[in-house]
Amino acid sequence: MTSIFDFWWVLVLVLTIVFYKFVLRVFFGMVIVPEDKIGLVTKKFVLFGADKSLPDSRIIATKGEAGFQAQSLAPGLYWGMWIWQYSVDMTAFTIIPEGKIGLVLSKDGKEIPTGRILARKVDSDNFQDAKAFLDNGGQKGRQTAFITSGSYRINTYLFEIIIIDQVKIYENMIGIVTALDGEPIPQGQIAGKLTEEHNNFQDCDTFLQQGGNRGLQPNVMLAGSYYINTWAFQIEQNPMTDVPIGYVGVVISYIGEDGKDVTGDTFKHGNIVSKGQRGVWMEPLGPGKYALNKYTTKLEAVPTTNLVLNWANARSESHDLDKNLSTITVRSKDGFPFNLDVAQIIHVPANEAPKVIARFGSMTNLVSQVLEPTIGNYFRNSAQDSDVISFLSTRKERQESAKNHIKTVLDEYNVNAVDTLIGDIVPPDSLMKTLTDRKLAEEEQKTYQTQKMAQEQRQGMEKETAIADMQKEIVRASQSVEIAQRTADATVKKAEGDATSLKLNVNAEAEATKMRAIAEAEATKARAGAQAEATKLNASAEAEKISKTGLAEAEKIMAIGKSTAESYQLQVSAMGGDNFTKYKITEEIGKGNIKVIPDVLISGTNGSEGGISGLLGMKLMEMMDTKNEDKK
């Protein structure tokens, strides 16, 4: 008997050692929670106490009621958790990785008030104390609070954790925020009021406590990483607003208080308000990048450099403000339609840009509502007052007039007109052909007139040349007269007796020279006239020249003969007839080199040597002549 008893104790001991956990769990209610898990407790029934069941609409017990217990078991050893009364489920910690957040959905709690979609934050140690959450009035549903990266002991009977990515706003981008919960947007506004201190919408509860409105928010988020509860806020990324160099940005705000017009009574075309108020802001933005909410503000880029607009079919500038402008077709006073290209240079001062936008809304409207009708109508009206030819010939004047007119008009719209330029003018082809033919005829007429003038000038030149040639003969004749006069004076002084003869000789020579000069002058005049009057006058002049020359020669011979006769008569009177005859004979013998005396004279003598002497003399003379010739 004893041995049997011992056997059973040994068996019990062995079984206890082998199945100690089961024994401890069944008989002592032991529960061991590992270090990387938590124990979720379910109470099956209540043995005693007033609260045996949960209230209606509750699923989590906080006061010992039967059901899912709010209090979870942290890692460790627990007793009294009898297996027949409690069940314990081991679940892993909730881990939120880096770059993620955990959105919390509560399955139990108070009801969310009507008009709200998110449950407000309560103190619950980051949702690790489910009992505190429920005791502090935590609401069921989606929570405004969330948990960031880390490990958490979350009672998954009460909370469901949804892991999402952080919100990242990239470089040169902004985040436009739309709140899904909050107060309604005030009437007359399109966005909620401006709120602060919510750390870029990362603290939803602070946003709601400050009275933040649901819907579009005026605030924007800059580049960076944010913990955003996407159940509370939706983020839309958009590029930053860029104002290029050479432009200013005029801001049109759709939100804010109604501002007071700061332009005074002189500007009646819209309200220009201070920054932050609703309307067109007085202060434009300079070149740069700006974080503007495209749903609450609009930015109109206004060029502040000289802006060229082309009324031409084949040309458009890079700004595209003139893409709808085309070549202007006008009709002249004489009924001809023709086309002309026009370029208008304008400049909008930076401080006047808000007025331009307040008046027109955009630069495109300025072009279509002011510049296009103003310039088009001006040139159409100008063309109707002129024919095509006059319009073409007065292009410079019309361009200057257009510049002044358009400048006056644009000054009223706070725009500076820098210059107006007329480009190509294209008249009708039929008119151009007529003008071309007319111009060719005019040029041919000018050519013929030039040729005629050249011929007249050539005739005049030849006439002047003839006169110049005749002038040489006149000078030569005058000099001959003077020489003859001086010769005559010398002859008179040399011999008194020859004075009269020489004087007559000189006078005769002078008269002959004079007559020759006159004849030459007349001949030259006739030749010049012949060149001007053609062949007929030339022949007449030549005939006259021959006649005059013959007459002059005859008179010259007569005068010389008469003078010679008178000279001979005077010499005969002075020398006597015989002496004069001997003189003249001697003079003629001298002039003719006539040998009167022979070189060798052989005379006859009675002696025997007379002939021999003569021959020797002749031979001697011969030898002397030969020697003289050799010397020469």
C-alpha cells in the first residue's frame, strides 16, 4: 500500500515537473507574457460584483465587466488568471517604422458629436492605456492624434492602427491644404481663416481648438517632411509661383477682409488694397519664387521691360500676347485695299502694373480691349484720308503721327507707348504694276533729258574750244604786229632815207597780218558755228575763210609790190639811175654767188714757161681744194 502511494507521488511529481506550466496555469492561474508581446485579456464571466455585463454600445470593459478588457498585460508574470475565467491572447508590439506614422481607429468610446468626423485627443499614453482612453472620454472612430515611429503596446481589441507614409513636400513645391474637419467656412469666403501654432497642420487638435475651418486653407506648406494625419488634412503639391526677371507679379487675392481702396478718388476702375486683403494688392512682387496658394490667390505676371506687339501674320513674339494679332487691312480714299504690318512697343511701369491689372484683369485683355482696336482703327481712319500713293510717300509722317496719337490714348490706361513702327506696306498688285510702269516712263524721260543736256553741253564745249583756238591766232597776230612795229621803228632810225620805205613795208605787213588774223578769226568763228549748226554752217564758214584768205593774200602782194616800187623810186632818186642799176646788179651777183673773177687765170706771154706755169697753178689749186675737203 505504501509503495503504491509512493508511486503515485512520484508520478505526480514527474507529471508536475513535465507539465508545470499547465499545472500552474490551471491550478494557480499563472500567465507569462514574453518581453516582446502584450497580453490581451478576455473575461468570460463575473462571479460576483454589481457590473456583470457591459453597457449597451460598449465592447471594452474598464470596470471588470465580462468581455474584452481594456487593461492589457505587459511583459511579465501574472497569477490568478484562471483558465476557466480568463483567456489571454499574446500579440506583438505595434511597430511604426521610420518615415511612417500610425493613424488610430478606436472601436469603442463615446460618440463623435454631430458635425464632426474625427475624435478629439485624450490623455492615453499614445493609446497604450486603453482604460485611460475610455475613462477620459475618448471617442470611437478616427482619431485626430496619431503615433509616430517607434514600438507601442497597443490593445488591438480597442484600437486599429493604420500605417501610412509621412507627407513629403519636394523642392520648389508647396503643399496646398484642405481640412476635412473643423468649423464651417464663413459665408462669403472660399477658404478658412488663417490659423497659427498648429505646427504646419501636424497638430490637428490645436488647429481645431483655434477654430480652424474645414475646407481650403490659406496657409501653405513648404518643402520638407511632415507628420500629417491624412484623415484630417489632404495635401496637394503644386509648383511654387515664379516671377521671371523683367516682370512683376500682381497678386489678386480671393480671400481676406474687404480692404479699403488705397488709390484714392483718381482711380475708378477697381479696388487696389493692401497686402493680405481681398482684391488687387497695391504692392507687386518682384522677380523670384513665391509660395502662393493658387486657389486663394492669382498672380498676373506683367512685363516691365519694353514689350513688342506685332500686327503681322508671319511674326509673333515669345510672350504670345500678340498671337491673335494679324496684318492690318485698310482701304484708301481711292478705293484700293492694301495691307500693312505694324509693331507697337509699350512699357508698363512696375508701380502702375496693379492699376493695369485692376482695370483689365490681365495683359491679354489689355491687348485685345485697348491696343488692338486703337491701333487698327487709327490706321484704317488714316488710310481713308489718303490715296495709296500718298500713304506710301508720307510713311514717315504717318508713323510719327500714329506714335503721338497712340501715346495719348495709352497714357489714360497707365501704359507708356514707347514707339509705333510701320513695317511692310503691300499695295494691290494691279496698282503696283501701274506705278512701276509710270516710274519707268519717268525714268526714261529723265534719261532722254539728260542725254539732250549732254549734247548741248558737248556743243557748247566745242564752241568754246573753237573760240579758244581762235584766241591763239589773235594773240599770235597781235604779237606779229608788235614785232613788225618795232622792226619798222628800227629801220626808220637806221636810215632816214629808208624810213618811209620801211614804214610802208611795216604798215603793209601789219595790214596783211591784221587781215590774216581777221580771216583766221572769221574762219574759226565759222568753224565753231558749223559745229553748232551742223555741216551747212561749217561749209559756209570754210568758204568765207577761203574768200577772206585770198583777198588778204592779194592785198598783201599788192601792198608789198607798191612798197617795193616806192622804195626803188626813192633809191633811184637818191643814187641816180646808173648807180642804182649798178647797185642792184652787184646785189644780185652777191646774192647769187656768181664768180666774176676766175680762180686761175692763164695769160699768154712770149716766154716758153707761160703755159707750164698755168698748168702747175691749176694742179696746185686742185690739191688745195682736196685738202680742204678732207679737213671738213
